[in-house]
Amino acid sequence: MNKNLSLSLALLLVCATPLLAQMGDATEVTQTTVIEKGVGLGSVIAIVASWSRNQSILWAILHGIFSWFYVIYFAITRSSRDR
């Protein structure tokens, strides 16, 4: 029984430590950056759509730069065979 009690107390201490650490300074402001560097979702969609339509790396790079503008253009101008 002593072993179970000590194991339970150790588990409680491990779980409670992060909660107690957050109670320190409630006035502290935290900012979260979702995407700092890298390729965005619009660029990936534009590159895939451009490649499926043109099979050209140069067009895919150019459309990736324009990202969401090309995605909207692609959605408006696609024909029934592209669906």
C-alpha cells in the first residue's frame, strides 16, 4: 500500500508542477507565431494546381509566388476536364 501511495503522490507532483509554474505571473502576455518562415498553404496549392494544368516548373514557381491569386484564378477558370 505504501508503494501505491508514493507512486500516486509522485504522479500527482509530476502533473501538478506545470500547472503551478503557470500561476506565477498572470500579467505576462504571450504571443504565438503560427508561420514565421517557409512555404504557405496558398503557395503549395498554387504550385500543385499549376503543375497539374501546365506540367512546367517555371510556371509552377511563378504561380507559387502569386499563391492565393493564382488559386482563385484557377478555381474560376478551370474547365470540366480539370475537375
